[in-house]
Amino acid sequence: MGSTSRDQRDIKQRKMKPLYVIKIGGNIIDDEEKLSSFLRSVASIDSYKIVVHGGGKLATKLADSLGIQQQMIDGRRITDAETLKIVTMVYAGYVNKNIVAQLQALSCNAIGLTGADNNLIEAHKRKHPSIDYGFVGDIDTVDEKGISHFLDLGLTPIIAPITHDKKGQLLNTNADTIAQEIAKTMSKDFEVQLIYSFEKSGVLLDAEDDQTVIPTLNRHYYSELKADKKIFAGMIPKIDNAFAALDSGVKKVIIGKAENLDKIIAGESGTAIIHE
Amino acid sequence: MGSTSRDQRDIKQRKMKPLYVIKIGGNIIDDEEKLSSFLRSVASIDSYKIVVHGGGKLATKLADSLGIQQQMIDGRRITDAETLKIVTMVYAGYVNKNIVAQLQALSCNAIGLTGADNNLIEAHKRKHPSIDYGFVGDIDTVDEKGISHFLDLGLTPIIAPITHDKKGQLLNTNADTIAQEIAKTMSKDFEVQLIYSFEKSGVLLDAEDDQTVIPTLNRHYYSELKADKKIFAGMIPKIDNAFAALDSGVKKVIIGKAENLDKIIAGESGTAIIHE
């Protein structure tokens, strides 16, 4: 009975402040100063928060030092057994635990996790008719309850882009996709805002000019910009994913510069992707 | 109010079955078959459990491959910045997450953690009048509440031998000591049994003969054996630590072979260190 009333209280509280799911890109991870400024902003968010990180160039550097060749097929990196070992070491070990230690120093109670921990993210090895991507995972399920428990305890989960297949196999998984799937799943009980932070100030009208940020982008405007070829190739899957997230219950998706996280949270920076 | 009754219920339940704190040595980590047999035994324990692991020879191998010299002073390994990076990658990344993934495949809900995660183990950089050990941590506090929450949720914490100083610095920390400090701290609310599993069947009367296991060892008998020089050097700190753990409230300390974990739990294998 105690349990039920506590659970009900927890669920009620979950709707009272937003849950920020924040993806940070590799270029921030590689830059000590930018990373520490970004983490100060994360620590100062007085709300639920989850950080999903990539790995930056460290994994590639380590592979180079060890003489491990990166296999590419059709411009896509293949995760063979040696590469999986490296990304597990770098993403789940070095990068993840250093972020956690830095946040702890800022009195933000972080906990570093992969999809294998607490079975948070179950995935399967990617199936493709012609390409064997190796140990790359496509996500099946995100455990909403498991993540909620951590948030209820006041913890900030720091998620490394490694999942598992529940059969003992770790899998390399795209960090953008992890952030999106977590945001979608957590929308059941939380008011989720999904933030993609990267090196540019938002979606730009002129890709070369960081001053041309589009403050809000709805589907109609997006179609226009695509028709005018004003949105460059790499941005299209990010924005498509953003609209898909909105369709799945995420309240707001914002794309912006990692160094501006404070302003993004305040609604003063970045591009907000909205329904209408 | 719900919270209080739930907490009280949790605390009551904690005393109803033992908490096993199990240290596994490096030689098991290095042997795929032994490790997987050990993990099957861990998964089958129907009680609270925590695993603390070392790193085996993987860290040394990786350092060798990268041409990083292991610094030794007076026979002790020094953890310089590069070595810390390697042990963080290998222990907290590769070893920890592979153990977690394997346990998940056995339906044991494992969560891999370092002392930085959830601020579970706070330490300080070792102070020594003449030797600078580098980034080696001596433990100050273990967060009993944080670990209890995970156990109450039905999770099995898998602890890598990395701690932090709460100022942003990760620290390399002896896994035996971590197991002992966790066992001592958790004794406040749990009936703790501390198991040191390694390559021998227990404390041996004849170090060369694995059939000469001493089933129980109390202080008196231990003094006799030491006087007779029947206990070899490496074993002495382990046994001294075991008695210190008993003095701090741990119910039982057992030293035994990792492959015999089932039998150790059943009281049919290993050396039990007891008060009287």
C-alpha cells in the first residue's frame, strides 16, 4: 500500500516539470573547455534531465594507435568485433565516466549507463539485405519504468551509445536515435523536451552563416525550405526524426549549439521544431 | 507518507535474506569459460547480491599495445594519467559492460557502476610520505542508501574498481578493498556475506595442494598458522581484512574458488573466516 501511494505521488510529480533529453555531439566531447561549459549548464538545470552522448574522435584515434583498420562499406562504418571493443571502452568507459565524475563535482548526481544496464535499451543486430554492419544495434524497446525510477531518485542518467540484445551481445548504437527513442518512450509520463546540441546555433537558412538561425520550424515551412533546397542533406534526417518524435508525444524538439544550452532551455536560442 | 511506509517495508525485507558481496579476481575475468560459469552461479543466487570485479590482464595488454610503460616503484604499480585512462576504459567499459550483458542474458538484472556513479564511493588520492602512487584512490565513504535503493529495485550492482574524489577526478582503487568497504557499510541494514573468489579453493594448509582447504578459520587458529609460517604472504592481508570486516558487522567472510561459487553459497566449499 505504501508502495502504491508512493508510485502515484511519483507519477503526479513527473508532470510538474519538464524532462530534458539532451544529446551532445562528438565535437563537444573532444573539446575539454566546451564540454565542461556544457556540463555546467546541464548541472544547473533544475528539472528532470538525461544526457545522451556520442564518442567523438577518441575511438577512431585509439583504433589508429592500435593499428585497427576502420572498415567502411558504402561510406558507412562497420562495427567489427575489435571496433565494438574499442567503442565499448571509449564510450561506456572513458567518456561516460569522465562526464559522470565532472557532473558529480558540480553536485549533479549523475549515473553513467548503457542500454545493457538495468536492461534499459534492448536492440537487435541490424538486418540489411546486402550490407553486414557488424555489431550495430537497432532499438526494440526502452524501459520507461527503469529510467523513471532513476529520475524519481533524483539521478541524472548519462547514456553511452551502447545497447545490447539481451542475449549477451553489446551493440554499437547511434546516439541521436537513442536520444529520440528515450524521448518518445518517456513521454508517457513526462513532459519531454528533446534537445539536439551540436556545433551550429540551430537550423540555418544559410548553412555558412551562424546568424541565420530559424527560430521555429513547422512542417509547412520545412517543406518549403526543402523545396527551395535551403536545408542541407545532413540536417534532413535530424529534422525528420524531430517531427517523428513530436508525433510520438514529445512536447518540443530543439536543435541548437551546445555552448548555448542555458539559452536553449530558456527558449532564447536554437531552432524549435513544432507541429504547427 | 507513502514513502515512509515503503521505506520501512524495504528495510524490514532487507534483513530477511543475505546480501552476498562477491569479489572476482582477474584470472577469472581473463578466462571466458570460467567467467561465464561464474556468472551463471551469480545469476542463480536467489538473494541480494553485488559483484566487485578487477580487470585482469587486459589493461596491461592494452597498455603494451599502445606502448605505454607501466611505472613501478618498490614493486608497486603507479597509476599515471595514461594508465588511469586505460583502466577506466578496460575496467569500467569493456569488462564491466560485458559482465552486465552476460548477466542480462541470464535474466539477472545487472547494473554496471563505478564509485563515481550516483556518488557511490568517494575516495581521495593516496597520500604517502615518499611515494606518489598517482591516481590511486583510498576510500572515504560508501553510500549505503544509494546501493540499497538499487538492491530494493531488484538490481544486481556490478562494481568496477574505479572511484572518484567528488572534484572531477576518477581514481584507480583496489577491488578487494572496495568489496570489503561495501560489505562493511551495507551491514548496517543487511545480513552481509563477503565472498573473495579467486583461483584457489580457499585458505590452504599446503599452498601447493588444493585439497588442503581449511574449512573454518578463527583468530586463534590463524595466529597458530601464522606462527608456523603455514599461511603464505599474499594471503595475510586478505585474512586480516576478513577479520576487520567481521569486526565491522559483516556476518561471514568466505574465501574460495570462483568456479565453486554455488557450493560456497551452500556452505560446502571455501574457507569461512569466523570470529570464534
